[in-house]
Amino acid sequence: CGKPPLGQNRVVGGIDANEGAWPWQVDIQSSGHVCGGSLISESWVLSAAHCFPNGAKKLPADNLNGFNMHQESHRVRRVVVPESYVEPQRGNDLALVELSRPVFWSDYVQPICVPDQGALFPGGLDCMVTGWGHIRDNVALPGLGVLQQVRVPIISSPSCQQLFDVNPGAPEDHVEILPDELCAGYPEGGRDACQVGTCLSVGAGVVSFGLGCAAKNRPGVYARVSSFSDLIRSTSFS
């Protein structure tokens, strides 16, 4: 897992990803793009709970609207989310999506690694984020929808909380960074996930929420995958 056979030539900085660079990347659709996801086994995809208020039904991969000879399309058998999930800012924003049939492994279809339960990803560690979401605040990805990628550093939870406490705005906009969340981005803004995909060859985080897109003092907030590793393994590898 976590080793793309064709991934030697990744171009970073918020631009197009090379074909096959992220072979675990999944596009979740329901009458169009809904969310990104990451393949973790032949039959299971890791995504975010907030992506499934009504249940998405189809999962193509790699090129949202354009032709891709390596694409596989699968229907969803079921979606598993933590029982305590309510909304992204209250944590537990993780989903496990079971496919109706297994994928076929190839150079272009491979799983991402699931970290050990409780594994730590320290502040300053670079993280690769991929997906098809907004490329700027309120600006959707144009054209054929080629998979995007950007490098962002993880921000420690205390430092992230301090950033969100700068000019916090209205009380209802207050953000508390929870133990099952992690932050990534740049304090000065400019690069962020902006509603896209996942992080690292080991799945460190799943995009959960943010205030604006690449805004100053507002890093992206992710579900911390290592907080759910036991749930992931008991559900998808049993």
C-alpha cells in the first residue's frame, strides 16, 4: 500500500497531478462530483461523513469529466460512519464506503496505507493533498477536472487553535480543534485543500472543514485517520 508504481513524477503546488501518481484516489459522485476518497482495500474507500447526508451512489476515479482509460466505476453497497457523528465541526467526520464489487489492482489502482491507531503526525511534516474541489474560494475546478494536488505542512493542534482564535468572529463561528482532528496549511494562506481529498501515502487525514479557502490564519481541518484506525480495520479488513 501507499507506493504508486507510476508516481515518480508528481508535480506539486496546486496544479494537475500526473496520471497514476495517486492510484488510491477516488471520486465520489451523485449526479456530479460530491467528494474525494481513498481506496484502502479491494472493496472499501475512506472518505468523510459529511459527504453522505443522503448517500452517494457511484464512484469513478481519476478524471472527473474527461476520458481516462484506467477508470473503474463502482456502485456503493453501504456507507459506515461513526455513530456519534453530527456535523464536521463536532468531530467524527469519517466514512467508510463499501463497494458493490472489488476493484482490480493495477499500476493505476492501488490502496493507500492506514496508519496505526494513535499514530502521530507532527507539526511541520509535509502533507500531499489531492482532489477535485475548489481551486480558490468559491472557484470550482474548470475544464476537464484533472486531479489536483498541493503540498501543505501539518500544523500542531495547539498552534492551529491559536490561529483560529485570531479574529474569531461571531461566537457561532468559533472553531475548537478536537483530538480526532488535525490541521494542515500555511498561516499566511495561499494553499489549502479547499474541499478536496486526502493526505500522504499513509492516510493521515481526510478533509473535514475550513473557514474560507486558503485564508490567512484559517488552515484546513482534517479528520485524523489514526483516531479511527481500529474502526477502519474492524470494519473493512475483517
